[in-house]
Amino acid sequence: MVALVIRDLTARLQAEESARRLLHQYRDLYEGVPVGLYRTSLDGELLECNTALAEILGYGRPVELVGVKVTDLYVDPEDRERLVDTVLSGGTVAPFRLSRRDGTTIWAKITARPMTSEDGKVIGIEGSIEDVTAEVEASRNVEASLRFRHGLIGWVAHVLRTPLTGILGFASILRSQLEGEAAETADVILCQARELSVTIDDFVTAARLEGGDPVTIIPRATRIRSVLDGVAATLEEMGYPRPAVEGPAGLLVRCDALRLGQALRMLAQHRFQQGGRSLRIGATSAGATVVVDVEDDGPAMTGQADEVGSFADPQGGVGPVGPWTASRLIEMMGARLAEERSETTHRWRVELPRGETAMSGQQERLQAAGGDDHAAHPHRRQEPDMADEAPVERPQREGSQDLDAVVER
């Protein structure tokens, strides 16, 4: 007697075929992805990798890498230990330098996570590797270029200030001894030398802001009228018409008097350069804020303000040393800058927090007398060289070394 058992294996065969297809798709994805993928044991043996990783490291096939000690792939073998410690502690992995088969080195962005067994025990590391050499080198080149540019600006500023100090001093002496047309010529020399002096400070400040270097801001209660009077005096000493100044004598704002004076002077100076006339600088109280207006009847600015405190007009010459620099300084003091226009007037409007701290007796006397306080004649306190507040690599002048030699360095 023969017994036949017939089973329908269709479902099983279909499941096996589906599993084979999924495995094949996984393998295609694993091998085809343009990122290196790997698995290693905890002691550093490479268990598995894809074709992309073999190509990144200069090997012909993944099998040539299997079994390799991954510590041999690191330029600094201790980086492997740091990688494992970072992964196990849940930290972020930074780029590492790896050695290729031909001895060249690359920068690699390595992502990693622990592999665990069924009982939750960590048994290895798996992740991805990308060759980011081009990105790292490009970033370093940009950083080096910025350091050199900022250093060169600081060096040039330092070199210019030395003879400029002498020009200002001798021009002042000449002016006191001359009359008539000769005295007028000495006045022109003084005005242009003073404008050059503050322009140097503006360039250094702009370079710091653009490069992310520190710019010192020291907010304190300050009489806004003293700041405005100082701005007007500075502009007059630079040869511009003295603006009309309006505002209560005792109105306090919280600001850095030096930086606010610098910003307001740049805004006013820009308006004169744009054809502004009859400039007025005024301050009014508006509840918890103080509004400062720099207003004139000249033509509207050619550039556009895409948002409050953000100004750019490469064609119109606004550039960094002007409204852009002023807006950044104002923002750093917790204030706001806006531009308002009409057919007949142009206005820069600055909203500052009101000063609530009572001034000391010494501050009262200084500001009333216009003495040592920053607010009066703010240009007299020079902007330090860029290296004074933050160390940057900048060319140093040695002996009779000329600019070409510095640039070459």
C-alpha cells in the first residue's frame, strides 16, 4: 500500500522567492550606494565593507579589506580608540585622517553606531565613511585666506596710523601759525587726515564683523545728547557741515557710547556722500525706548534694505563700511535700525533701549564737560588692531620689509 502526502508549498516558495528578492535588492543597495559602509569587531577587525569603501581606500575589491585591522587605516591609530569611545558614549564623530593603500591620506567623515547581539551586548561597530578631503581643504583654504586678509587689513591699519599721527600733529601746528589761504590749506589737510583716521577704524571694525572676530561692546547708561554732540563734532572736524543736533540733555540710553557714535557717524557720513543736505540728528523718548533719527533732505539711497538692519548695495557703494557695519554694531547693542524714505527726506531710525541705571557723579561731570567720555569726539579713541582682541595670523612689519614681501609671505 502506498500513501501519498501532497502539500501545497506555493506560499512557502513565494515567501522564499520574496526573501531572495529582498536580499538581492539589499545587496544591490549596499554595493551601489556611493558611500562607504562597514562593520568591524570591537577589537578593530574589518568584518564587512562595500565596494564604495574599497574604492575610497584605494583597494580593488571589498574582499581585500576584510580582516584588515582598522587601526592600520588611521593616520593616528589612537583615533580609532577615540572613535569607539565617542560612539559608545553617544557623542558626535569628527572627520579623521585615513591612509589609502598607495600611502596617500584623506579626510574622512565617519558615522558609526554600536552593533548589539540579541541579548543587547555590544559586539562591534557599523557605519559609513565619506571622503571629505575636498571639503576640508576648501574650508581650510577659506579660513587661511580670511585670516590673511584680516591680518593684512590690521597690518595696513597699523602702518598707516603711525605717519597719520604725525601728519595730524604737524598740520595742527602749521594751522596755528598760518593765516589766509595757507591756513585754509592746513584745514583741508587736517580734515582729510581725520577722515582717513576714522575710515581706518571703520575698515578694521568691518573686517572683524565680517570675519566673526570679537568686537567689544560695553553697554552702560549714557546721555544720548552727548553721543549726538560728539558725532556732530567729529563730522565737522572731518570737513562735513555740522549737523543740527536735537534732544533732551538728560535723556539716558543703554548703549556702548563709542560704538553707537561710530555707527551714527557712519550713517551720517554715508548720507553726505550720497548727496544729503541739511542733516539733522535728533533723539526723542518713546516709552521704554529712545528713538534716534539721522535725517536729511537728500536723494533716497540707491540700495534696498531687505530687512531691518541688513543693507547691501555693491553697485551703489554702500558696502561693508557704511550702513552694513553700522547696522551690525547697532544690533549688537540690542537696538534696531530701519530706513525710512519719502519724496523729500531720507531717515535712518535707530531704536535704543532706555537707560535705567543712575549715572555716577564722575560720569555726570565727564559727560557734562565732554571730557574723557567716549561720547564726545568718539574718533579719538582708536580702534585697536585686529590682533589686539583676538589672535590671528597677520603679517608683521620687520625692519624695512615692504608690502610685496609681506604679501609673498
